[in-house]
Amino acid sequence: MANVDDEKISETRMETVESQKPMLENIDDDPVYSYHEQRKIIRRIDVRLVVMLGFLHTVALIDRGNLGTASVAGMQKELHLHGTQYGTIAVVFFPPYICLQIFGPILARKIGPTRYLSGLSAGFVQKWTQMVGIRIIIGALEAGFFPASVYLISTWYTRYDIQKRYAIFYLLGCVASAFTGILSYGITFMHGLGGLSAWRWIYIIQGLLTCVVATIGYFILIDFPDRMRTSKRKFLSGDEYDFIIRRITRDRADVTVEPFNIKKYLSAGLDINIWGFGLIYFSTTTTAYAISYFLPIIYNEGMGFSMGASLCLFAPPYAAAGILMYATSWVGDRYHIRGPILIFNSLLTIIGLPLMGFTKGNASRLVGAFLTTMGANSNVPAAMAYQANNVRGQWKRAISTAIFVGLGASGGMTGSLVYRSQDAPTYQPGILTSVGLSVLIIVLVILLSIRFYILNRRVARGELVIADLPGFQYTY
């Protein structure tokens, strides 16, 4: 009797899967809008959502990443930093940043992303301990921004539209990282103005920029798609919002938010896939954060470049990273692949790190700096898309994003710790750690791909339903 029941269940699942296939495969077929009209609607969302979040992320990265440029511009000497003090200033940002990550997606849902995501200056400190306090506060205030942003973007786009959007979101941050050095070099000419040193002006000017962009964000940023239709701030017509909801429903059917339940929210974190995605992100951010903090010092102390040259040379590797990031994201979305992109970028990092840390000539070390920066930073949107494509359900997506970004922030803390001041200017122990973590990314992607392949085969045979959606399959 049990066998008969099992056969009936299997047949029912198979019929449901077959009925879902056309819906899932023809995502651009819409009863109201042509493909060209759909693209116009989505581009309007891109401007209000992805670009605005990208600018907010840009100033957030400037706030947390200008430590390296300020150090080269005189902070280390004026604050008399020695031993592990610079590393301590770098690392204290992360404990509050990591611990408060989990609340970002919840608060974005409860109070709205406009208020939460758009709503200190380190230029006047006299002691290194005061700088530690400032960094702790910045870490706490920025904690929820990134997971809430990643979560918000994922709710507006289909699975194979999303990597390009994550790339643009993060690309703007890379552009900021690229030109932070040049901007900081320009600000150094303000040295002595108002009785303040150059590095202090770096913090003050860039802090004011953050305030301006956050104010603009309050008026431009949009809410979740299920709430925008009835919002007073809506910028699309009712039919256009219906189109977005139809599109998301066809892709993964998780537009509707189920009632919040703290137990269910936290229990979603038991999914082994989520931790696999998080470890991949941890492994790539360890190198990405370390490069942003220590590359100017490597240029200045390790390669013998002047302060001005070290700050300006910070830009070209990030510009190259931006080009590679978008190119690989386009390939990933176009061909519905995620794992191969992560492996390719990791191989670039594995090649670049030894060139940067263990060769003698500046030419080869610069090549290594380029490859490392390109590979590590290009893997950030690739990892975000890998995670977003393989999670379904609003609250599971929220907890998954919080864990994912929290582990990424842990990578930033790890990068600050393993790239130790006593190992300057080559930072060889840190470089070896980054090589090992890049190898780990490749191993994790291979293991997850094997797991996803096996589970997808079971879905295709009608033996399994993933995430309560018949026909849903993992992307690898």
C-alpha cells in the first residue's frame, strides 16, 4: 500500500514539475509587455535601486577603507603607531559589524529600506585609542547596510538577472576604492590648512561626502516590490509593479512575505548550503579587504614608491577589477553559470598572490597586485549571485544573506589579523593564507556543484521538491 501511495505522490510531483517547466524557462514571456518594454521598466528600477545602493555602498567603503591611504599620508607617524596598533585599529571595526549583521534584513523589512539604509568623523582624534573607538562605532553603524542591500536587490530581480546587478552595486564600490587613493592624494595638498594634517582632512572631506550621499539616498531609494505598489513613493504604474511581481513569481514564487517567526527565521540557518556559500564569501573577502587596507603600504614600503605614487597606483588594479567583474557577471547571467566564474577568479588570485609577495622586481609585483585585486574583488558579486540563486523564501533569504555577509565581514577581520604589521612590507604569511583560502573556494565550489547536480537530477525525475517549489533547481 505504501508503495502505491509513493508512486501516486511521485506521479503528482512529476506532473507539477512538467507544468512548471514552461513557466520557468520562458521568464521573458509576459502577457502585457514586450521584451523591449520589460527592459525599459527594469532599467528604471536599476537606476533607483542598484545605482543608488551602489553610491551608498561607495561612501561606506570609503569610510571603512581610507585607513590605508590615511596611514601613508602621515597617520602612523603622527599617532606614533607601532607594533600591532595599526592592525588593532583595522580589526576593531569588525566585531560590532559582524555581530549586528543579522538584524539588517529584519530592520529593512520592518521599518523600510529608505529609512534604514540612508539613515563621525575620525579627523580630530589625538590618540590611537580614540581612533579605535571611532572604528568600533563605524562598524556598529554600518553593520546592517550590506546584508540589507544584498537582500533588497535579490527581491527585485530574477535569478539570472542578478549577478550583473550585484556587479554594478559592487563595481561602484570598486571605482570608489580605485579613486580613493587619487582623491586622498589631492586632499594631501590641504596639509596644514586650519592647523590640520593631511590625513585628518582625508577623514573629514570623505566623511562629509557620506552625509551628502545618504541624504540623497533617502529621497531616491525604493522599498520592496510587494510594498511599492501601495506606497506613496511609487515611481512605476500599477501594471508595471504587477509585471515585476509576475516575473518574480515565474522565477521562484517568493514575492509574498510569510509572517515573521523568529524560530523559523533562525532555523533556516541550519541549511548546510548557506554555510558553504558563506565560507566561499569569507575566503574571498579575506583577500579583498586585506588588499584595500595594505596595498598602499606594500607600494610605499615594499616597492619603494613615493607617497603620491603609492596613493595614485591604488587606482589602476581596481579599475581592471571593475572591467573583469562586469564581464564575468555578464557571462554568468547569460549562460546561467556561477561555479565556473568563482573558480576562474580564484585561479587569478592564486597566480597573483605569489607574484606580489615572493618575486623581487617591481614589474612582476605590480602584475601580481593587478591579478590579486581583479580576482578577489570579481569574486564578491559572483559569490553573492551564487548564494542568491540557490535560496528561496523571503525570511530564509534574509537569514541566509545575514549569515553570508557576516562571514564575509569575518574575512575582513581575518585579513586584518593575518596581514600583520611585523610582516610588512611583503606580508608573506598573509599572502600564504590568502592562497590557501583561494584554493578552499575552488574545493567548496566543486563539492557544492556535485551536491547540486545530484539533487537536480532527483528533481528532474520527480523524486524531490526543493524549497517547496516544484521544478525549482539549483544553479551551479
